[in-house]
Amino acid sequence: MHLDLQTLLVCLFLWQAFTVLLIVVYRLRYAQEQTSSLFITAKYLQLAALILLLLKDFIDTPLSLSIIALLALAGGTLESLALLMLLRVFGSKVERYYSILFGVSIIAVVLMYLLMSEDPLVIPVACLAGVLIIAYPAYILCLKVMETSLQIIMGLLYGIVILSLAGRALEPLYSVLGINTQFSQFLYLFFYLGIYLYMFLGTAGIMLLYREDSFAEMERVATYDELTGILNRRSFVLRARPLIAASAMKKLPYSFLLLDVDHFKSINDTYGHNTGDQVLRDLTYKIEQQLGHGDLIGRFGGEEFAVLLHRADEKNSDLIAEGMRDAVIGSIIHGVSMQYTISIGVITIESGELYSLNNLYKLCDNALYQAKKKGRNCVVRSYEI
């Protein structure tokens, strides 16, 4: 089994060089942030390691191998940190773990150079450190996060890289383990393929994760209200329509509620808009505590909120609406008692007939208006069908 190492290194170098070039050009247009900065720095270090490997025949000393190993480990460490930031699992414990791991790796590589310069164990030691560097991102992708198929597949591929590095790390023990020449050659080939796979994951894989994360962020912005974190009006309508249609088809009751904060303008004028925002967040939290599985809540604009109770009859919807009204009384905002109240309009459909959300909104809006006329802080039901 023969492998042209020089050709492999040239291919890896060209892959890494073009990757760095494209990323640099991309970053000229878009704002830089910490994750991308770590990622491009990792690529610079990995590219430097590949250049030294290509020039190794001209600077063939044990020290050059140690420098190459340290550059590769530094690049791998920064790339793993960038990946963990992208996955939003980066924290002080992770930073401390990688700082200690890289520090120990430096010491180990230097000791191998000083103590065993004639028969260096730099590569096996570096591969063992590489296993520890990649293991946590692989675990996060494959076993902990598992949010998308892309993440799971990347985790599994990182697992293959770990196996290839582990096989190379065991090289000093090949004779002890009884590994024959043919199998050792296979392990060498598997190691080089693992390096190729690692380079691929560190470029195409992470860029795909960036793209996936961007799409998820755009979907979040388009779906949820920025202030309260609940559905915005458009998303509420899109999700409520099929629930209403399903309830009507199965002849199950459903209720629609429209509510808003009483004298909200006065709260903003008296306490400031920041306090007003806190009131809306507090209201959202307390409404959500009253809802059951499958119920929807959305912010329709300003201080107006809509709720769909897709399995609630008239009795249950009355109880839930009163529970919402009672829940906000005596609220504490910024450590200060905030005596705000809400008014609620309710309509319940139990006939199995299908009504448009627009009609339900108009009827509920009229009931809410009647609640305001009655003095606010109350629930009014609409029976106009």
C-alpha cells in the first residue's frame, strides 16, 4: 500500500491556501467578530504548518518537526474554540480546559524534543493532544446538541478523525500490540485520510454551519418578537390557522383571546420606556404560565397580545382568562411594585364551524373594547357569531 506523501501535502496546502484566500476576501466586506477571527487565525497557523512540512526536506531537523506539531496544535485549538462559539457552548470552563490542554501539549512536545531527539515521539504525542482537542466538539455535535442533521453528521465525521489520530498516537506500541506491517500501513493511510477529512470539516463543514446558523437566526428574527421572545403577529396567524381548522374539523372547542395592558401609555410616560418594556416581558411570562401544551401566544403590536386556546371550551377559557388577569396584579418590576392591569376579550367556538382568524379578531377586539368601557381590569366575552 503506497501513498505519495508529498502529493498529499501539496493538495492539502493548496486546499488550505485557497480557503484562507476566500475567507480573507470575504472578511474585507463583512464586519469581523470573535468567532471568525479565531477561525481565520487557525487557518493561518495550519497553513504555516503545511508550508513547513513542504519545506521539511530543506530544513530537516528534529526542531522543525516540533514547531510543525505546535503550529498544528495551536491551529486545531483555535478552530475548536471557534466551532464551540458557533455552537454557543463556549464558556469560561471550556476556555480554561483548552488553555490547560494546549499548555500541557507544548510541554509534552518540548520534552519529546529534548529527551528523544534521535527518535522523536513528537507526532504520536501531537496526535494524542489532537484527540483531546477534537473530542469535545465531536461530543457536542454528535451527542449533546443534535439540533440538525448537519451537526450530527459532522460529529460522526469528527469521530472518524479522532480514530485516525488515535491510531497514529499508538504507533510506539505497534510492536507491543502485535500489529503487523500490513495493518500498520493501513493505519498510516487512515491517519492521512483523517487529516484530509479534518481539513475538509474545518473549512466546508464549519462554513456550512455558519450558513445554517445564519438561516436559523433569520428565521428567528422573522418568527419571534424581539422584545418578548414570543411569536410575532405574522407567525401567530400562520400557526393559528391550521389549529383552528383542525379543531373545527374534529368539532372540538377553541377559544381566542385578545388582551392589552391598561393605561400603558401612562406607564411609559411616568416610568420610562425601559420600564414599559419590562412590563411587557413580565406580562408575557405570566401569560405563558397559564397556557397548556399546544396553545399559542403572540404579540400583535404595542401592548396588544393574542392567545389561542385550541382545546378550551367556554368554562375553561374563562378560568384561564381570569387566571391571566389575576397573575399580573401586584407585579414587581425592578424590585418595585408595579400595579398594572390587563383587559381581555374572549370568544369561544364550540359548534365545530370554521371561522376565519380575521373574524375572530374583530369580535374579540370588540369584546376588549367593551372591557375598557367597563372600567378595565376585567374579562368580557363575545357571543356574536
